[in-house]
Amino acid sequence: MAGPKKTLLISTLVSSLLALRASGENVFGVRDGLHFDIESRAVNKDGSAPTYKNPKASIEARVNDLLPRMSLEEKVAQLIQGDLNGWMDLRDPLDNTLTYNQTGLQEMMRLKGGSIWGGYLVPWEKFVFAVNVGQKYLMENTTLGIPALIQSEGLHGFTNNGTIFPSPIGLAASFDTDLISKVAGVTSAEAEGLGINHIFAPVLDLARELRWGRVEEGFGEDPYLTGEIGHAFVTGLQSGRRRNASSTAIAEMAATCKHFAAFGSPQSGLNLAQVSGGERELRTTYLRPFNRACLESLSIMTAYSSYDGIAAVANTHLLTDILRTEWGYKYWVTSDAGAVDLLINLHNTCDTRECAAKAAVENMSGEMGGGTYTFLTLTDQVKAGKVNVKYIDATVKSLLRTKFALGLFENPYPYGDYLSTLRTPASRTVVHDADAESIVLLENRQNTLPLSPSIGSIALIGPQSNRVSFGDYVFSGAVDNGITPLDGFKQHLESIKSSTRVNFAEGCKLWSNDESGIPAAVEAAKSSDVAIVMVGTWSLDQTLLWTPGTNATTGEHNDMSDLGLVGAQLELVKAVKAAGKPTIVVFVSGKPTAEPWIQEREEDADAVIQQFYPGELGGLALAEIIFGAVNPSGKLPVSFPRHVGTTPIFYNYLKGSRPSDPGRILDDGTLQFGHAYVLDSPAPLWSFGHGLSYTTFNYTDLKLSSSTIGRNQNFDVTVTVHNTGNVAGKEVVQVYATDLISSVVVPNQDLIGFKKVDIPAGGSVTVKIPILSSSLALWSLRNTWVVEPGNFNIKVGTSDQAFAQTTLTVR
């Protein structure tokens, strides 16, 4: 017989288990006793199909039905990113062997089956085979049949021989949200056919620290522009529905907004370094683009860095208080690659893998690969009572919502006709438009441009003139699909039957101080009617960027202490200009180049063009711009400093933060002293919003829908824009606001609206731009958003040139 002590222990255990069941918790991870058996969880006890398999049921009903059927081990496996190479050999991009490792497949899906990284360059047939094998195993050979997210990069084209578009900073230079949605739509359609359903884009980090190598990946320095371009990108990626998906599916592809949050302003411009700031800067600057672009995105990725001393991957204020509670975000959040490990080896806020996993999952974030897979400790931590299973459940639910929103439970597979979605003529049209609209004309002295198609000869000079310079996050060998400027000029001239001769000379390398090629470049200039000198920065594809022994000046983990031209490039420009021929300088870069010599004096460059890293037709688009077949319409999404020492240079600095009493060093070495700065100027070479055209525009009849509004009242800005030149052109109408008197210090001006319009020569267009009252709000002393009563200056034009302005009064 059992003794009294033993009886008491059994009674206590039974009571505890009953209490746990009553509370809805289960230490074994699977809720039992309701409508299914643990051995047969994919059907109900009465044999009927479960709600989660009903394509007509609501997403939330399906999530709530599926979660309690899952074991703890299955839940944890959902939260860890797996990899296609777990069952496929993906080392050789040319190998098309269609075989897989069964043991590797089973083990991968047992431990890391929630999402699968697929960002590899392999033959499309092999990729489709790999995805089909993985998804079929999950759907047909696991108890619950939960499909995986299949993931790839897609900042400006997905990373398995997809169409490559201009880098994001170049896309932003278009100021064309409709075009951005088309670009993202092409990326989505191409990736979707191969079975990819989750794209790691867009990047919403602000370009306020220009030394940072990843400036090219974002949409510039301004929160409003970044939010609008980001929203257009998310919309383009997600709009539509996958084939044969459930009727309740709401998206064709899952976008991933990153990096949440404040990642783009690291101390000293060094990747992963701390970001300093307070709540007001966080709210008014870094979070605004995410709030605009990402509330409907199906995924968000956290940042590597810390903000105000708290690592983003474990920042409860960011991830729980703001994102989940205040904003109500309900979809998947994941760490960046290896970011959870950084709590141990970078931030030093944890000393064990268990601690790091607990810190991340308690903020409802999953773990991407690249580290030690700290989340593998969660099963034991839950069983030991160190991690509450409610955090696991909440995080799994967010992932399941994303999967049901994509309709993956009905069809997670690649399409049989995937070839019909890849590299189509329509895609080529979109990339051509994007390449043309992202080019910015910075200077055009004495109307040097456009060149006449009948000009006798041009010299095409410089290390960027016979090179395809894509930004980072492209696949290995992607440049083979691009057109160099040299080939682009030849193609364009041939297409218009021009007899213009092209004299080519490289002059120097991007990465060398060797000036031995400059004399040949000078001779090419002297024997031509016009010289075009192409210089800038360079990035590499995702294989070479991380290969030891390679070099780059932009891209992830390539940060610069100087924003000037590297090596012999500036000497090349000076020598070519000294040859005495009209000289056009083209910057091809991923970030602003600080070279006052090229901008300051009329006797220096006759025209200057900025081409942020282009897409596949960038070389052709540049030729079309220079010869006037296309009128440039790009605007700068980021300001250009005179020197790295004058940064940060963003236009929307807080009032009083940029006094100007400049000095300078003259060409003959004479020192002219000032105070702000002693021998330089805090004013940018070219400011945010700047961009010239081959025509001219005039603004009249600026009107507000009401000159006086209430604090929560939206309003319209209407203005008539006249094309006063001889050619049709596209103009970006930009609206800025300044809060004249405020309770806290606010920016000297903020972009609050814009619209790109096409106006025929001699014509005019009346443009109406709706403005939300929230665009006038500030983060108050009481830590709330407030639109304060008072007067606001409303300016229409560009940030460095106001064509018309008026006053708005808020009561």
C-alpha cells in the first residue's frame, strides 16, 4: 500500500496537472482531451477535417486550431531557419544534378523546418527540384503538414538569376512610387514561380551616416520618402494571391521590412556599431518609415546593432511595447543572420546560448541562421521552467499567420511553367524605365547636355565606363546580364543611326593609385569633341563581397572613413578636364561622393551626372540621357557633403544645428578662415531633392484646401506646374513644411508630400497633393504625438529652391 506521503505526492501532482490543463497550459506542448488524439493530430476525433485544413476558414481560426495540435518540439522547429543545403549540394552554380540527401532532409525539417533559406545561385531546374522535395516532405510526410517559408534576398531583384534593378538608393532617386511597385512586382513574380514565397526586402534604414557601407541598400536620408517608397515596394511585392491559394489568402509574397530599427546610423559609420539617440529621435526619425511601410508587411527583420544601449534583437520597448502592442503588428518577426549570438559575443548582455535564446523569443522573434542556433535550447528551457511556453506559442502564431496569409497550406510548390515568369519582355521594360528615372542630372553648365546625335566623336573615359557596377545583394555572375556604358553608348548610337565615334580609355583602375593610364585617357579626350569621365565607388556580389582577398568600397561590412574618390580617379578627372574639351563627369556609386573640385567652379566639370548603382540596362539608359533621347528626372534621395568631416549632412536637421560661417582653401593654397567650419562649409554640394532637367519648370497658383485647419484635419496642396522649355519632362513636385514655433526643437523643414508628373513642352499640369495632419505632428514633452496649434510654412519646390510658399494655420 502507498504510504501517506506517497499518496500526498501523487495527489499533488494530479492537482497540478489538472490546474495546468484548466489554465490552457501543457508542459508536454500539445493540448489534449479536446478534439484530437496526440497520435493523430491532423484529424479530429470524429474523423472530420480540422479547421486549419479548411481553405475557407478565417486565418485566425486556422491559426488557433493548428497551434494546440503542435508538440513543443514542432513549435521550436518552426522558429529556426533551415537551409536548402541541408538536403541539396548547392556548392557548384553550374551543377544540375537532381539528387538529394534523405537523412539530411529529415533532420533539417525536424529541427529547423519553419523557414528555409534558398538564396543560392543554382540552375532553376535544380532549385525547383529542391523546393519541391522539401515542401512535399513537409506536406506529406510530417504529421501536421505545415509548409515552409522559402526565402531569398530581393532588394533590387532576387538572388538566383532574377532581373536586377537599380540599387534601392537609385530606385528612390526616381521619386516614382508607381514605378517602385512595378519593380517589386517583377521581383515577386519571378521569385514566386520558382517556389520562393518570402523576400528579404525592403531596407528602411536611413542614410544619415554616409560612411556606413550599406547606404546603397536603403532609400535615402528622409523618413517620409523612405516610408512612401518602402510602402510602394511592400505593396508591389505582396499584391495579388498565389495560384490555387485559399480564398482568405491576402498576399502573393511575404515582404520583410528591415532592419528594425535605427540600424543605419552606427557610431563612426562602422557596421554593427552602437546607435545613439533617445525616444524622440527614435519616434520622429527612425520608426516613421516602418510605421508607414510595414504594418501590412508579412515579415519584419530586427537589426544587429544596439540603440540607446539596448540590443535591437532583445529590445522589449521596440519589439513588444511599440511593434506588437502599440502598432498591433501580428505577423512574423525574425532576427538577422546570427544576430541572436551577438548578445553573447558583441553586446555581451548574455553569457550563454540559453540566455540569448530566451531574450529573443520573449520578444516574439524567430532565429535566422548564421549563428549557433541558440533556439535549439528552447525545448529544454521550457521543460525546465526557464522559458514560459506562452512566448513560444505567440511567436509560432505570428509565423503561422504569415503562412496562412500566403495560402501556403493549399499550394506551397513552384509553378510548372516557372520559365514563363522569368526575365520576360515586360520585366525588361520595367528595368529600362527604372534605370532611366533613377539618373540624376546634378550640373549642366552652359547647357552642355544633351549632346547632339550628330556630334563627331566622344571620349568615354574612366574605370566605370566599361564595367557593370551593380550594388550588393546580387547573385554571383549577375553582371553578365548587364550592359556596360561602353556597350550602351554603342547600342544607342547604332539604334539612332548616328555616326558618332566613341574613343575609349580606362585611364585608371577603381582600386589603384597607378596613374600610368592617364596619358592615354588625355589623348582620347584631345581627339574627341567631348569627354565623358566615369568614376565612383564599387560593390560586389554576395559571393565576392565576403571572399577574402577581394575589395569593395560599399556594401555590407565595407565602411569608409573618406567619401572622396579612391586611388587615381580624381587625378584622372583633372587631367582630362585640362585637355581643354567639354567634360562631363558621371559618378557611378552606392553613396554620395564628396569632391568639391568637380562641383565648385564653372571651369571644372561642365556637367555632372549621378548614377547610383544601376540595373541591367544602366549603360544604355545613361547613353539615352546624355544624348537626350530621355530627359533626366531623378532627384537626390540623399545630400552630398563637401567632405566627410562635414557629415552628417541630411537636409532636415534640427533648427539651429547648422550655422554657416564658412572658410575655404583656395586653389593657390591661400587660407580663408571662417568659423563654421574654419576651412570648409556645412552646406552640402547638392542637397536632398535636387535634380535638373533639360527643360525648365515654373510654379504658380499655390493653394491650400484651407488656410486654417483643426489639429486632426487633413488638407490638400494644389499648385500649377508649367513646362516653360522646349522638351517634355517629368517633374517631382515636392512639398515641405516648417513648424515655425514649437514646444520642442523640430527640423528646419520636413518633406510631407510629393508627386511625379509628366508635362509636355509648353504645357502645364495642376497637381493636387493630399497631406495628412499627422505629417505636422511632433513627439511632445509628454511623450505623445501632438499637432500643436500655430503657423506652418508650406513650401513647394525642392529643398534647396522654393518656387512658391504660403502659411498654414492650425487652430
